[in-house]
Amino acid sequence: MDRTDSEYIDTVRYLMDRINFEKSVEVPYNQQSYRLARMTHLLDLLEGPQNSAPIVHIAGTKGKGSVAWLVAETLRRSGLRTGLYTSPHLEHLEERFVIQGVPISPAQLVQAMPRLREAADRCAQSEHGTPTFFEMTTALAWLLFQQAGTQANVIEVGLGGRLDSTNVCQPALCIITSISYDHQQQLGNTLDLIAGEKAGIIKPGVPVIHGAKAPEARDVIRSVARAHGCSLWELGRDFEGHVSSQCMDLRKPTEMTPSLFTFHTHPPVPPCPPSASQGMALRMLGSHQADNAALAVAAWLQLKSQGWDLTESALADAFAQTQVPARIESVASHPFTIIDSAHNEASITALLETLEKSFDAGRRTIIFACSKDKKVAEMIRLLVGFADRLIVTQYQCNPRFVAVERLEQIAREEKSRLLRRIDLFSAPDVTTAIEFARRDQQPRDLLCITGSFFIASEAKVAMRQIIS
């Protein structure tokens, strides 16, 4: 079965026709819009597939996708049949459901749907009402993992934590990655409020690992963990990670070797694995990946302490070989092209720091589009301060986009304010933007497409068509 099959098309349409908060910035994050009782009822109708295997539950503002992939790959390479649920997807819905390191097939998606449809119809007829898109896909993930006989599942939170549809599970381990400003309309305007929503995944007695650095965020997580009687390991207090910096000569892009990651612990965390303390290859680029990798090693240690049969070689292999899609992902040379899903100030800052330190670029071109609920001017200010050329555009696949005319206006205002020489252009779509950027190639050019998962998704499709 392929994606032109009528059954597949009907299945995807059925799911996409649900209420989808990923395509709206107007829905408040509250008990009326996000109903865990409905999610619980839907899973009850499916006979509790979320209880079929131990779970590692991951929340956070930045890094949760990278941490989820590193943890899942470590489990898989240790011999455990592993499920991984992430969101959003870039190109195809199946990307959200990964079993043994591979997204499910269209046929697997179609085959799982009759049981889910029946449960969703029964739920809709109850006092709980019709399940949303994310509730459906979350239930589908657990159903698929149960059918595949997974022995461990890594589940990434969609939005926030406390009211997220994934927060009906009883995990073996909770991980909270970095905390920064994002989705303020839903989660709050201060880091302590945002941290409180993320800490909502903490369950009584379940070990917690976190990577928050802001004091107000750390205090909230500590308080919630203490109230729930949880052991707590903190990045920067109990453990830390470092990556070596390398600079790629873009005239020889294939010669760059992976960064070297080192991990260190402090009491009361158990001694770190020798390979991590001595240095392991880390494929994913960026100093921010040191924190993500450190959280993944801490997760390995914590699960080992619970009796999980995990190997050091699996950890090393996962780090050396895992590249999460659209996380500083190289997709072409001449010009060297990167797609990244950075979508707030903190992630844009991390991206630009990595581009500065990791690539010996002659001319730096950024293609940018973003969503309405972001701090648009702040992100553009960072880009204007970095790029030699900035091309603003808009994505087509989601109504949350900021119109290209508005982005161009903001970019010109920031250029004038910063008094910086930079070439500014606009394009109606990402394909046009990429074709324009590639038209006048120069040695050591660097092209980066960023601003949201939605522009990253369209950019991956466009790049395949352009270079094929």
C-alpha cells in the first residue's frame, strides 16, 4: 500500500478532520479545551494500550525531540523492542509513530484504524464528546505499539505537560528538558508558570531528570518533585555534558568528523559510563546538544539503576548515528544547505551559535518563515544580526503563518534599527526562496532554512524536488 491508496487517503482525512490545536493559536490551554478525562475514556475503550509497556515520558520547551530520539535509539540498540511517539510530523503522519527506529508504513496506519474509529465513535456518543486530532494520534501511538509488541515506549509531550493528552500514562521515568519562552498564550508569560505546566508530567514516586537552567524554573520542578516524593537529578548540579567545537570547511563538507561528547556526574548520581567520561562521538551538531545528550545519558543511568538491561555500546552507537530530522540537518551541498525547525528565540539563538562555530562560511543566507504565536520581531532581529542575506517567506500547509509582507516589514525595520548591511528579499513560498538562494552560488556559501516545523516540512519536499 502507498499514499495514493484510497484507504490511506481516507484514514488520513478522517484524522485530519478532527479538531486540531496544532493548526490554531486561538484555543486556550485549559480544562475546557484539553480534557484528560476524555483521553482516559478513549484509552479505556481501547482496553488500556498505554499500560502494555514501560514508558519514558519527556516534556520541555526545547530539546525534547532530540532527547526522545537518543533515548529511544539507546533502548532499541540495547535489544529492547522500542516505540517512539513524537510530534509534529514533517511530511507524513506516519513519522509520529516510530517502531524499532523506523516510522510505521501506510499499511500499518490503515490496519490500526478500525479499532480506533470504533472507540472514537463510542467516545463521541458519551458525555466526554469527540476526541481531538492529538488525542486520536496519541491513542493510536499506544495502540500501534501494543500491536507491535514493544517492550519500552518513549513518549514526547505535544504541548505543555499538565493537560497534554500524553499525560495519562504511568511512566518509569520523567524527563523535562530545557525551559524557555514558547506558547505563552497557552502556558503563561513567566518561566515559573511554563515550568509548572511542564512539571505536570511528574507522577508520585517516579524518578525525574531535568535540564532547566533558569532558577525560577528549577525551583518549580524541585518543588513539584519534592511534593510527589520523587528522586530528582538535575543538569548542572548532578551531571553535565560538554561537546567539542569543530568548524567545517564548506569547500570540503564531507570531511567533518562528529563532535566529541563527554559526560560527568556529581554525587548522588552513580558513576558515569567510562565511554561517556572518556568521550563519545555525537553526530548532532550544536553546543545545545551537549545538554540533550547529557539528559539521555542520565536517563540511561536511571533506567540501569531500575534494572533495565542497557548496554554502553548501545549508548555510544545511538549518539554516533542518530540525526533527528530538521535539527540542524544537512540536506545538500553546493551550497551547503541546512534545515532546522528552530521556532522561538532560544532555539534560533542556539541555531545561530552552531552555524557560527561549526561552519567556515563565506556568505550566510537564511530563509525564514514562522507562526503567529511567536515573538516574530525578536527572532528576526537575531537573524538580521547574523545573516548576509535574509529571505522571508511563508509556509502553505498551516493557517498559523505570518504573512510574508509582515515579515518583510519587520525585517526592514530591524535592519534600519541595527544599522547593519544585509540583503533582504521576500518570496511567496519556500520553493521560490530556495531556487533564488541557489541561483547565485558562491564558494563556501551556507544556506539555512528555519523558523518552524511547518517551513522545515515544506523545505524538505522542495529540496528533494530541486536537487533530483
